[in-house]
Amino acid sequence: MDRDEFIKQNLPLVHSLANRFRGRGIDYEELFSAGSVGLVKACDNFDESRGLMFSTYAVPVILGEIKRLFRDGGSVKISRSLKELSLKAARAREELEKNGEEATVSRVAEYLGVSPEDAAEAVAAQSPTISLTCAEDNAELDIPTESRESAIIDKLALRQCLDKLSDDERMLVVLRYFRGRSQSETAQLLGLTQVSVSRKERKILDKLKEMLV
């Protein structure tokens, strides 16, 4: 299949992602246009040898171009409450490190008396970049987010999806992605095997991707 045909066949993916941002102050045509730029970039830079599905690679690239519209236009703002929590999280991290403790998200959450999800959102608001890792078919893909606003949007969307998971699924996600536990550590905490955690995690990630798309 040639390049143009491949891009054309994947345009529905751009429509699906652009629809997530309707009603946020930017015309749909602009959202779709920016997403199409991301699709072309993903097509040109995709490395099939890494064993990933094209959509897995393309989604963050397309979203990055769409979110650039909001960053450039200043349409995405950080709330005052989040700014305040972010400052408290920064002070908490300083105190923990001063006392020789590791300033993990779970430890910051405990220190502030908030949920790990809220703590993760506050920490993301401080940082210029955040990296997420998505596992598929035993391959890993590092997904950079280019600004605080991007991290906030992703966190809010993720939190909405977490509410739709079962308690067991939600706990696995929290342990792995908010508390930074390894699969082996998560398995011990949940009374499962590492292989079982790996399989469950892959299914949950697939479910979350379907919700987010």
C-alpha cells in the first residue's frame, strides 16, 4: 500500500480523536487539520520493526498536534485549586527528600492527604514534561507530552475512564501507573502472579484506549 492510501485509510482515527475536543473553543475543521498533520508525521516516522500497531504509535502523535492548538491559543488553563495543590505538592516533595524519603506520587499523596490521582495531577502540573509508557505485545512505547496543559488534559480524561473500571482493575492501574510499582510488586500486593498481572494490565490498557478514543 502506498503512503497516500495508507494515510487516507487512517483518517477515521483523526476524526475520532478530534471529536474529543469539540466544543472547547476551536473549530472542528482546525482540530481535524492539526490531527491530519500528526497522522502524516506518524506515518513518516513509524518504525514497524518495533512490533507496535500503527494506531498505538499514531494516537499520541495526533493528539500532540491537536493539543498544540490549545497551547498556542492559550485556551487550556490550570485551575486555581490545581495550582495551589501543585505548590503544596512541590513543598511536600522538598520535605520528603530533605528527610531522606523518596518523593513518590503515593508518598506525596499520603503527605498531603489526597488521592494518588490528585497528587499525580498536581505533580504533572509542576513538570515541563511527563512520559507515559504503554505496553503492547511485549513492546514499549514512550509517549512524551509537551506541556503541563497536555498532562492535565490527559489526566482528566484518564480519571473519567478509571471510574468506569472495576475496583480490582482500578487498583492495578493505580499501583502500576500512579504509585510506580513494578509488575512483580503489584502481583505481591494483589496476591497474583506476575504473569497474571501482565495479562490483566494489557487487557485494561486496551479497554482504556477504547474509552479514550
